[in-house]
Amino acid sequence: METDFSFKNLGLFRKIYVIFMWCALGFIFIYQTIEPNGAIYFHGSAFVLMPLLLTWVTYAIVKRKTYQLLVFSALHCFPGFSGLVAIILFCIFIVTKRELRTLECRAAGNNE
């Protein structure tokens, strides 16, 4: 099953989530540079790690990597992470799994 997965053919819910997360990261970086002693504390490595992690999550969402989405969802269940993000990522996992199953059924129907 060869399917061209891209941001363009994501559903609205997943597009909104990806755009929101990148905008939130940009806001945090801008706020931190304007107010270095603000309420949001960033260690220097966070300026590298957060974009890398968000890039990985974006890749998993766009390329429909269900196992990676499930792992990210489980990681956000740990203390110190956002439970809401865990729920959102799990919902994205479910939507993605359903989409992939539909594509497999269509491919199987066309092959018979």
C-alpha cells in the first residue's frame, strides 16, 4: 500500500493541532527572549530539545506513524507532562488508525 502522506492531506483536527503546537512553541521562545526572568523557565538545552521533539511528533502525525503516536501519548501520561496532550495524541492515534484501516480496505477491494 503506497500512499503519499503529507500535511496537505491531513484532516482538519490534526492540522489545527500541529499548527497550534508550532505557534505555541514560537510564542514561548519569543516570550523567553523578551522576558528572560519570566514565569516560563527554559534551560538552554530546551531551545534545542523542544523543537526536535516537536519535529518528531509532527513527523509521526503527518506520516501516520501509529506506534510513535501511541508512544508519545503514553509518555505524556507521566507526571510533569500534560495529560490533555496525552488525550489529544491518543485521539490523533485513533483517527490515524481508522484512516489507515480504511485505506487498507480500499486497497484490498481494488486488488480482488
